Amino acid sequence: MTPSGSGRALPPGSAFARDDGTAHAELAGMLAGYSQGSIGLPAVVAALAQERLLVPVLAQADTAATGPREASAGIVAVAVSDGRQALPVFTSVDAMRAWRSDAR
């Protein structure tokens, strides 16, 4: 119901409404274990498939020859050591900001 008690009911909130941007402790532990060689990649991939990940978006000012400047935003691809392009994803806002402070 609306605050006045009439009208239609509002839809339920987002499943991520209480997400504070931190990494889940279990996932952070698994990633640390993978870095140390004690947890295999298949286990990490399976855990990541169940988690919320953050995809960074970067703003960029578009320069136009004439007229007002406009801004756009887009996701980022990075080159990895074997030459392929990869989409960086992060388990927390802090990790994403450590990578690039202007990422949102």
C-alpha cells in the first residue's frame, strides 16, 4: 500500500538493498586460499558463480568539434598477460577503488 493507505502496493525492494559493498568473508577466504595455492580454481569459480560481483564503470568526457561537451560511461576491458581482453570484476567496493579511484 502507499503511505496514505490507498493505491496499489509497491513492488518488493531490490535483493541487494542491504548490500554494503563489502566482500563476503567466505569468498575472501577462498580467494586468499587460491592465491596461496591451497584452493583450486574450480572451487573458486563455483563460489564466484553464487556471489554478487561489481563491474566497474568509468565516466569519460566526449569531445565534440562543435556544441556542448557530453559525458558517457562504459564498462572497462583490460589486456591480460597473454594478450586477451578481460572484464575486471571485484568482490568489494574497496577493492574496486584500490584498482581505480574513479571507478563506480
